[in-house]
Amino acid sequence: MTTMTDTSVRFREFKMPDVGEGLTEAEILKWYVQPGDTVTDGQVVCEVETAKAAVELPIPFDGVVHELRFPEGTTVDVGEVIIVVDVAPGSDAAAPVQAPVAAPAEPAAASPAGVAPQEAPQGRRPVLVGYGVVEGSTKRRPRKGAEPATAAVEAVQRELNGQGPAPVVAKSRPLAKPPVRKLAKDLGIDLDGVTPTGPDGVITREDVHAAATSAAPVTPAPAPAGAVGGAATAPAEPYAEDAPYAGDASYQAPQPVAAAVPGARETRIPVKGVRKAIAQAMVTSAFTAPHVTEFVTVDITRTMKLVAELKEDKDLAGVRVNPLLLIAKALLVAVKRNPGVNATWDEANQEIVQKHYVNLGIAAATPRGLIVPNIKDAQDKTLPELGSALGELVATAREGKTSPAAMAGGTLTITNVGVFGVDTGTPILNPGESAILAVGSIKLQPWVHKGRVKPRQVTTLALSFDHRLIDGELGSRFLADVAAILEQPKRLITWG
């Protein structure tokens, strides 16, 4: 959604849009432009981080950047003006360009952020946006990669003497995905100085780590409190192909750890962005919905055999088949048998809203924090379609491209703690949802099978649900159905 307001015929304001559904604020991670840069309709001007994802914002009109209202790292409310663009550069109503607020301050040279533009003295020629004044004592610090000062002055003089328009030097933007840009920012690495090794000149995480290693001093310098250090690069495939949860959505690269100041006993990390949203959501959920958690331990040896068989099925070629796929399908069949679990509590109207669709959430731990993207209308998908949707969800989450819309409107969630070797847990509901299923690790255990003790593949399921919506009987039947399907996967056909 684009939000903008005409402040005059010449200057147009671009406001922080609601890039999700009902978001109220976003943090400016990085500006890709500075005052004086020429922008075109659709050009990305900044990257912002919402409560759940990083989003690049395009400008909706052409012009020259006049002012950046907020520096990088600032949290801005939706609807606040973040950038002012001169859509008619060179007109007589020109105003001096303000110093870029995102750049470090210079002693007595750059004007502070937020200072109102000063009117040009009478008799002085119009100021060319992007180059500053020709005469006077005020100078603007040249941006990295810009023309030398003498060349800029000559360009201005050519414009003032009627010898043609002053050329605008465009600065090329390094190619990198949002998570890589965030990593570079955390490590204090300028992407302009990083040598790309990815396809088509794209900078990878490994390139950023290599640049950080080469730039690191022999003796570590003290880091400011809360500074973020680098994270170890996760292997492309965290587990072997035959491991129970290889490639599951809930396994991601380790999160960056705050660098400790040598000799310090504590490190303070600002709570903002995704971590702030997680904290608020969990507190709201825990103290609003009365949680009940039930557990069941089940023999899923037959499901694991079916997973192995489906991997060899030509009809599923190209689809990533793993236990999560069959667990998701089992949950959808159990919902069909117990539709009352798929509902929402409407506090304002004191109503239970029964959902006739399932937007199946998959909790994923990413470097930005916990996110829960969901598969829309999962109940209508065949097994291959569900597998493809899960694969796309995993790939998008790993690349940090999950959109706010993909995380909105969930009805039920699966969280896989087993990928970390954990037997089970008591998950907290995703706000607005009625139930969440936690899946523990799958292990060989002694189990009584056909009257004899044998080693079997066993896991523990934990179901947390909102007791306002779901009584103990309904929750127990639903969890028992999921377990029964995983114990006898042929029930996917007989019950589905």
C-alpha cells in the first residue's frame, strides 16, 4: 500500500506505509539513497524491518531526494513522513538540501537532522538540489563514491551558465539479499567494499564473513555494549538425508550473538524489531488465552517407512518428502474429523468464530527470530501440493524473504522442537489461533509391538490449546487422532 501526500507542487512526501496487515511501526535498517540522489518511480529507497520481516520500500514517483527524515536504526510509526522528494528540481522555489541524517555527523560542517531548511538569501542564484550552494561557507560532506568536489562545482557552474544540465552521478547498489545486508550491518561491514562471489555478482554471507575476517584487527578492539557479532555459517544441509527431520523449516542458521566487551560483566541488547514483537505476542497470548497442554507418545515406525517409500515415488519427484509433510497431513485429516479445534475467540463480540479453512502455520527459527508463516487453505492441497508449499515456505524463510502477509491469518500451527534433539515441550499459542502442535525428536526406543519388545521409531506430541474454545474432550480426541494416523498412516486414506 502506497501512502503519500502532496505538500506543494514541487515537494512530495513519502510516508511509512503499513507493509503488513495492521502493523504500527517499522525500523529503518538501511537507506539506499541520500539527499541529492535522483530516484525513479519504483526504485527501492530503503529497507525496513517490521515486527516479522525485512521489507524493501520503493518510491512511488520520480524526482531528487530532498530530505531523509530519520536516520538508520530509528523505529518509525506507520504514517510518519520518512523521505521528501523534489519532483521539480531546478525550479525557482528551490530550497537548500539538508545534510543526510543517516550519515555520521561532522564537526561544525553538516547541519543536524531535523533542522528546518533555511531560505536562500536574496540575490543568490537558485540552489541545485544534490550539489549544495556554489558560494558561501556551508559545505556538504561528499558521499562515498560521489564526484570529486571540483568536478561537482564545475557541473554546477555549467548549469548556472546555461551550458546544459549538471550531470547526476548515480551510485550503483551492491547486490545482496536482505539477510546478508542485515549481517553486514551487524558486523559493521560496508557492502561497497565486499567482493561478491555469488552468481551474477551477488554478495553472499560467506563474502561478508570473509570481509569481516580480513578487516578484523590482530588485537580485538572493545566493542560498544549491545554490538552484534558474526554468526557461524550453518551447513547447507544440517542433517544427513536419512535423519528424521533433515531440512525441516524450524531449523535455521544460529542467531548472531552479541559481542561482549572485554572485561565487562554484562552486555545490554536493545529489544526491538522481531524480538520485541515476539515478546509482546507471547505475553499477550500467555495471559489472554487459558492454555492447556496434553501429551501423547506414539510409535511412528510405519510413518517413517512410508516417508522412505514416498522419496522413491516418481510422482513426487522434486518434492521434499520428510516426516513434517506427513505430520502436517495427519493434522489436516484430524481437523476434518474434529472441526471444532479450528476456531478463533472474538473477545469484542463474545463469539467463537469457526473457521472452515486451515491456514497451517509452521514455526521457523530464523536469524531474525521466530516467525510463523502459514500455508493458505492447506486443507484443499494434495500431498504433492502440500509438499511443494512446505518446500517453498522453508526456502523463503531461510532467505529472509517471508512477507508479513504470509504470516497473517494463521489458524493452527506446528512447531518442530525435535530437530534440536528435544523430546517435547509446552508451546505457547500463536496469537489469534486455537491450537499448536509440538513435535519431539524421533528416536529408536524399546516398544511393545505385537506382544514383543522391539526397537521402534517413537516420538512425543504435545498439543497446547485455548481452553475457552476447546474442551478437554475435544482436545484429547484431536490429539489422539493425529497420533493414530501417524501410527497407522493408511488412515490418511480411510479417514481422509
